[in-house]
Amino acid sequence: MVVINGTATSIANAVEYLAAQRGGVVDVTLTKGDAVQSFQFEFALADVDHLESVDDALKRLIDGGELSLRAIDDFIMRSKGYISAGRYLYGLANYLYGVLAREGLSESGVRDDLQDGGGYQGKYDQAVGILGTFDRPPAEAICGIVAFHYNHFERAMTKTKSQRVAEVSLRFQSLLKRETYFFGDLAPSPHASLDVALSDSVIEQVLGWSALPLDGTAGAEIAELSASIDQQRPYDAFKLHLVAAEHALAEGDIGTARQHAERLRYSRLAEGWYAGFRTRVQGV
Amino acid sequence: MTVGFDFGTTNSLVSVVAGDRVVDVLDAEGLPHASVVRYEGEDVIVGREARHALEEVGLGVYGNTVRSPKFLLGQEIVSVGGVERSPIDIVADVIRHVRAESRRSGHRKVLGELDRAVVTIPVNMNGPRRAALREAFARSEISVTQFVHEPLAALYGHLRGAKDPQAEIRRLMKRNVLVVDWGGGTLDLTLCRIEPGRILQLRNGGTDQVGGDKFDRVIRDEVVARFSNKHGISGSDHPTRDARLSLLQEAESSKIELSDRPSVTIYHASYFAESGTTLEYSLSRQELDGITRPLVAAGIREIEALLESVDMAPAQVSLCLVAGGMAAMPSIRGRLHEMFGPERVLVPENSATLVSQGAAWIAHDAQRLVLAKQIELEMARGLRLPLLRAGTAMPSNGEICRDRFHLYCTDPTDGVAKFAIVAPSDLAEQPQASDPRTSIGMVAVAVDKTAPPLVERLELDVEVDDNLILSVSATSSRRADRASASYFDLEFGIGLPGSSDLRDLDVTEADAWVPNGGLVVRANVADREDSRLVPGDVLYQHKRWAFSRLPGPDQATDEQIREHLYYQPCAVCKRQWGDPACRCASEA
């Protein structure tokens, strides 16, 4: 016997009923003889037009050029009516609150210096936990940005449709895997994509520095980068040390290259790179 | 017909269920009745008319006008315009007005006599004030069938009024729901859990420091200050009383308008009396957010503190239901969105009347409150005696639920028997001995310190009245001392809409519990004449033969022997127990 939400029904009807569900919670109890098993299914299938409407509202937020608690709230209120896309909206909003916190604009006390999941990273994590299941351009852009932030370069390359995030991630991935990479300037290939609008200023800055040519010709920018490394959080400092070390090596400044490389010596992610880098330094 | 009556801080409202829907009985302007009363000679003016004549914001007495008399309840007498009045009479004037106006409305047929009501109360309303409120309703010829916490009523109203109540209940089953009732005068909070068959309160909280009236005052004062600063208005150029009143009302309407518009212009001709300067100020949303930010932040801190008190993260709250007049304010909504996530924050369209509607549904469904958590007495050796079991139905109008417990004092040596009243901190079908407890209170009575343990008899009377007040009264037989205390801060439960599963919660008796640190009072009462419950040192004074190491049931336990020895100096060097200088045992 099948009982759905407290009402007994036939198996055929139960199948039809469950297949037709798009949202809400359904209690199902299966009984055979003395054996009773209860299940609870939560349905949350978003309608495409609802997802598109939320994307439109996000576009309005982006076009408005303002990121504030009020702007996010307006975005939420514009989107809240699209009920089936509620989870999608929740993911986007969480990411935006994370950006707000990282930019120091949050009123909530959510700060960017909390490491226990209560800070902006917690918001980013919650966001990608939801958005990772949506094949929508904003969701992919956000997942790409967050993957890049966490130095998950392979994921960042595959998730994002942004050429610059993909190219910069590819550069890092190649460096770490000791593969051939492009030394030149990645900046001349900007393509208008959502990640430009959605990333926070720190990620923008790191992306910019990561796209610098690694052939020793970007001395002024690298000097600026080097001066700011100690203020960066560990994930970003990792990327910047990598860039600075490679640039210094190309420039022939072995001492500086070694200094930056030593900061990555005990990083498991950079193990392969460090071993190769030492060989290259010794060969100079 | 029993109605729902929300006697609010700033507004009062009657709601009633007609057929399968709930209707709000509003005034001629389509608004709830203002909880303001004004005395002019023999005339008693109540509601919006009295409010329009009120300049000052805040709660209490202003000249011959009383705003939110609910806050005066509990006082014996207040002076209003030089006349001494009873707060109960003042409240009764408001209730009488609401009753009369409601009975004149188009819903009079449904309302009938309007002589019975489920009445909502703030979570922090204490016992004497509840009793006074009941008396005020009685004087207005309305019998209070039951008091219900305002946010709990809002939650019931939300579930009962949902398009598909059962679907909403399924969605929230075994989940936590926070109700934020942010009204014109108070912020009331209740954290509930939806359990099979019922809604149970986990913890309550609130404050009267961040109500909507405070927002209006802050907006008015800040606008005047900014304008004065910009235009060099002298500090002595005071506006008239009427001008201040008018501007206050404009501040309130601007606050509401800014929910939908980017800016409003506040205009008041010749606002400053001395110079005749006109006040004209364009107030933007952004400015409004800045001006009211401290108040919003204070309210959010209350919410955070409530969650912290039960070690709960915002992510563990599945629904944040926002009720009350302030629910629509974008800066409040925004902070709640940020805290809980937009998917979990619900501001219903009927948020301003949800409390009253919930009370009406409770009345219609004849729902009765039950105790959410077991009330226990801490006894000697970490035992606990259940005084009132979770699921106990709360008394309705005129009823009292009472019980008497016969106890013994296990350790009278300090001359005081201590009755520590506790409740499990968390909701659990079967609270375990090791589950943390929250102290409700302590009652102490004098006992004969020369009497042997377990000789002095103690009586503990426990009762809960229809005002949902827990009263405990203890007496000692030899010293004939008596002490009493009352507690109002209890958590309740209520049946879920459409549920018949109102069985008592299955609560097992707690076994021994050992406090895990901190300063605790060693309970010294017991519900049985058992010498094993007596501390070893006390037992030794009165029953030395129990330590003679002979076989038999009356011998001291190992624990009692240790307790006895703890207070005995070393037989050789006479140093105290544990003194590191005593090496007699090792040397021997």
C-alpha cells in the first residue's frame, strides 16, 4: 500500500502524482505486511521562465551599478515572486552578500576576516553549494570566480565561460603542473562577461595581476603587487607569490624569485612547481 | 463566537473567523484602532482621534493622553492630566472602545456579543500585568478564554491561513521557525520548532527599545537637526507643539512611503515659530537607512542573542516569519535577508494583522496551550523531580492547574532548604539526564539546622493559573517558614492546525545528573526518605553507626564515606584533606 501525505492511493496514482510534482514536500509511506517505510521527498524544480526573470532582475542590479544592502534587497524583492527559482535566488543573494561583506559594505557584522565560515567565504560557500547545480550564466560565472578564489583552477576553467578567468586559471594550472604556459600579457583579451560585473574588487585586482606578462617586462606592476602581498589572504597571496616568482625569474632577479618561491615551499598545491622552479633557478 | 484580540502597543485589532476565512474588524478608515486614550473632562476619546492629538512619542502618559496603556499595567495608580486613574480602567477604556466600534462594524453579525476572546500578549509581559489585563477585559465585558504570546499567534495564523496548510506544515516539520514580531512599540521574538502534532516554543525574547515609534522620533529629530544645521536655525527657535506633532506624523508617513520610493520631501510651512522658517527637507532612502541603522542593528542584535542563547546558527532556522507593522521596512527586511537568506524570510502581505488573525484561528479551532518543556525540581545527588510534565494543558479561563509535593531536607546544616526549579534547555521528546537545564528560579525556606537529615518535612505547592504564570510555594514543617515565587517566562506549545495528535510528550524521568562545572547550588531536598541522599558528613553527625562498615542496607555508601572523610583531618598530622604537606599515608 502506498500512502501519500496521509492518503492511501494506488501505486500507479502515486507514480503519476510524484512525477507531476515540481515543488514542496511530499510524505510517502510504503506498507507491505508488517513492514512500513516512510520517505520524505522535497521537490524544487525551477521553471525556466522564472530563472530567466531572476537573471533579468540580476541584470538590473548590475546595470544599476550600486552594490548595497538596499540594492540587494531590491533585487530580492523583484525576484521573490518567481517562487520556483527561490533556491537560485537564494544562491545569488548569498554570493552578493558575500561580496558586500568583502567590500566592507555590510551592515551585519559579516566581515571579510572571519575564517570560520561566518565571513564572506561562508557566504561564497553557501552560494556555490546551491548555484553549482544550475546551468545559468550567472551561476557559472560565480562558481568560476569562487573556484578561482580558492585556487581550484581546473574547476574554474571548466565552470566559467569567462575567457579571462579561464585563461588566467589555465596559466596557473599549467604552472602548477609544470606544463607549457603563455608568458605574455593576458590582459588584451578582455571579453565582456558576467564575471567582470560579479567579482569583488579583490578578485578583480588579483585577476589583473595574474594576467600580467611573466616575461620580466611588467616591473612597475609587479612592484605594486609585491608591496601588497602581505595584506592579501592566503589564497590570493599564493597566486601572487607565484606570479611574482615567475616574473622575477624571467627578469633575472634570482634573489627575489627565490624569496617568493620560498613562501610557497610548503604548499602541497605548489609542490611540483617548486621542485621545477628550483631546477630552473639553478640553471640560470 | 470567540474572537482573536490583539491588544497591541500602538494598535489594537479584533479578528474573527467567518466560514473558512479570517476577517479583520478595522475602523472606519480601514485601519486598526490606535491604542491611545485621551481624557477631556467627562469625555473619553479613544483611538485615532486621540492619537492625532498626541505630540510626544513613546509609551506612557503625556498630559491628559495615554499612549499604549498596556505598559502601565502592573502599576496601582497613574496620574493622567492631574487625575489619578487606575491603569486597568484606562486599558478597559481602550478595550471597550474597540469592542463597541467592532460591534458597530459590518462584521457585527459574525462577532455576536464579542464577549469572549483569545488575547495576545507580548512574551515579556509579567504575571501581575497579565492579571491586570485580564481584569481590564473583564471590566469591558470580555472574558479572556486564553492568553497567547503574540509571535506564537502569528505563526499559528501563518500556518492556518496558508493556501495549503498541510503542505506548509510538511515543509517545516521538525524544523526551527523564528517569528519576528516587530511592531510599533515592541519587538517580540519566539523561536519555535514544528513537531508532529504541535508547535513548540524553544525560547522567547524581545525588547521595547526598538519599536516603530522610536523610529519615527529618530527620523523627525534627525531631519530637524540636519535642516537646522544647514540653514543656521537658532537653538532657541523652537517649533510649536502642534508643529512638532504634525512633523512626527509626517516622519511616520515618510518612513512608510520610502519603502517604495527613492526619496520624499518633508515640508512644513513656518515650522520654526520664532523665525517663521519653513522646513523643507528631501529625505532619501539612503538617509533613512543611515538614520535608523542603530535601531535596526539593536533589533538584529536581539535576534542574534536569542539564537545564541540556544546555540543555534541562522542557517538552522528554516523560516523567519516577520510580522508587525515594521515588517515592511526595507532596511529591516534586508538585514533579515542577509542573516537568514531570502528564501527563508517571509514577510506576508498580512504581516500587520497576522497576530490578531492567528488569535482568531486559535479561538476558532479551540486550540489550547500546553507546556512545551518539563518543569523540574533539582533534588539531592543530581536527581530531578518532574513538577509539571511537557504537554500539560494550560488552564483556561478561571482554571488553575496545581499539585503538591511532599519532600524532605537531606542536609539542614546551613539552615536552608533550596528548591531549584529548572527546565530542559532544548526540546526533546525524552530529555536525558545529561541534557543541559536552564534555571527558572530558586526558592529557599529556613529549616531547623539542628535537626537530623530527612526529619524536617517540606511541602512544595506548584500551580499554573490561567494567566500562564507558574507559582511555587515552599514551606518547612519545623521552622514553619514559607517562601513563594512566580515565573512568567515559560515556553508553550499549541496543536498544529488540523492535527489531532495532541498526546502528551513522552518524557522519561531523569536519572542522576552531575553538574559539569560552574557555580551551582547543591540541592538539599528529596522526595523520599532515603539516607543515601544525605551528604556523608551530615549523615556521620547524626548516624555514626552507618559508617561502622557492617553489612546491611543502612550502611553509608562509598560516596558518603568519601564525603565524610573529606571533612576529617589526617589522623596523624591533623592536616586537612588534600593538603600536599600531609605525607602520612605514603610514609606509612
